[in-house]
Amino acid sequence: MKSKLWSLTLGNFAIGTGVMIVPGMLNELSADLSQSPAAIGMLISAFAMTICIGGPFLASWTSPIERRKLLTASLALYAVMHVLAAFAPGYNALLLARMVTAIGAALFTAQAAATAGLMVPPEERGKAIGLVFLGWSIAAVVGSPIGAYLGAHIGWRPTMGLVGVVAAVFAVGVWMQIPSRLFIPAMDRAAWKSLFGNTPLLLAISVTALQAVGMFVIFSYMALVLKDFVNATPNIISAMFLCFGAAGVTGNVIGARVMDRVGPVRVGMIAMGCMLTATLLWPLSHGSLTITAILTFVWGLGCFAVNSAQQVRLVAMAPQLASASVSLNSSAIYLGQAAGAFIGGLIIAVDGTGHLSFVAAVFFIIAMLVSRAAAAKSARTVVTA
């Protein structure tokens, strides 16, 4: 059964690559479409906001659909929309295509994890879901840098089309590998009601959104930042994305190994501390590729680890609400991505890239303060109970 899960892993790889190629191709998209970097950032923001808003509703509306059909259809939609995006006649058409593409991403990633849990015994669900999400990690390490490289060397249109072809191939794999007659229970309304009445849990989820804003204020425009700060060539930009992704996987592995010993709250704080340190010191990277690479690696160490820690934290705080809290947490990630790209675009339009890192640092600081508040309130709630 484990071998069948790889079709879901590869599907997530296609999804992750499609999500992250836009930041890597920002300079090429801006030049070819005659749009400002801030306008290209809206492609990221609109994509993320579609997932943020649509994800929970889509999960509820599609619960009666057989998982194999739903996963194959969502990945096929993702593939078709990438091909159509490659032929978009202009910016507005591309923006619309990206928003429709996001529907496929919103459906596949969440439902792939749920489906993996149905395919294995209960004691193996954690490992199965981890294997499925490995696809996103691979996309960060391999897919995103390759997308940035190909975007610069063969153009953003062929690169978009190539992602579509890859997604189509993996959609066939999902159809062939996932068993039929798999269904998930409908979303429990009582769980949602309990979740929105749990203040510590909502505070913890807000940490996810806040740190994601800090992350994407600068990451959405990373290609432009690298060009402005170190006059980076397309090859160097691709290498920096590779460095970031490799650091992300490294940090996630380290965080997972110490999670049970030090706790998810502390792992999350350390991860956000890494990102805060990198953004505060980012001005020192001006003109220095070596410092840029070091800070990119330090920043990357925290980016995946904090999300993993947040997932574990939410489940530990209220196991009975895990399904609803993890779903809302996923929306919080995309809300932060959308807001971060939007805020970063506004700053660039007015002031350029010089102060992006300071704005990012502010959001990381707020996220860390809210995380401490959530932990303290949760502890008081437990004592009172």
C-alpha cells in the first residue's frame, strides 16, 4: 500500500512546483507582460486567497465524492489550467487562470492527506501523511529552483506548460494507484463551532497567518530582491532558491526529531527566530553573495519547521478538533501568503525592495509574541479546567 502513496506524493510535487514557480519567474513575467513587480505579486496573492477562502468550503462540498475521482479531477484541472496559462494573451487572462488553477491545488493537497489516512492502518497514518507532504518538500528543493532556471532560459510560458504536462502525467498515476470506493466523513459542524469558541486555539492559528505574512512579504519578490541586492543572474537566483529549499528540508527534519523532546511551541519559536534573524540581518547582504547565501540558508531553516510545529501544536491542544483546526490552519497559511504578497507589492511600488526585510521582521516579532500569549492562555485554561 505504501507504494501507492507515492502517486499522492508526486501529485503534491506537481502542486508545489506550480505554486512556487511564480516567485522564481517574477523578473521574466514582469518584463514579458509589461507589468510592475507588484502586479506580478498579485498573481501570488490571488492564487493564495482563492485557496484560503475556497479550501474549507470545497472540502465540505466535495466530501460525498469518491476520493480517486476527486483527486484525479483536481490534478487534471491543475494541469489544464497551467497549459491554458501558458497561452494567456495578457496579464488579466493569466490572473484569472491562476485563480482557477488554485481550486485544483486547494482540493488536491488537503484531500491527498485525508486519503492517505484512509489507505493505511491507524498506527501508520502519521507516517503516511508525512510521505504525502514530502512532495511539497521535494518541490521546494527541486521544483522551485528548476522552475526559476527554466523560466529564465526557455521562458515562463513553456515552463508553465511543462508543469501542466507533469501534473497530467501524475493525474494518470493517481487514477491507476488509488483504490476506488474511498470516502471521507462530512465535515462536522459541531467541531467548527467548538473551534471558533476556543480562544487559545484561534490565537495559535493566528501565529501561522502572521509568520506567513512575514515570510511572503519578501519571498514573493525574492528574485527581484536578489537582483537588486547582489545583481543576481538567473543562475544565481535559481541557486538561492535551491539553498532555501534545502535549508527548509533540513530544518524540518531537525524540528521533527526534537519535537517530542522540546515541544512544538519551542520548535516553532526557534524556527521563527531563525527567520527573524535572517530578515533583520538582510541589509548586510547588500553586495555580498556569500552573506546572501548564509542568510538565505538561516531563513530557510525555519520556513518548513514552523508549519510542522504548528500542525503538531494544534493537534496537541485539542485532539478532538484536529480535523477542523488543521483545515483552518491551512487556510491561515494561504491567507498569510496572500496578505504578504499584497503588502510586499505595495511597499515595492512606493519604496522599492530596500525595506521589505524590516517589514517581514515586524510580522515575525508579532507572531512570536502571539505564540507566547497563546501558550500562556492555553496553560491557564488547562489549570482552570
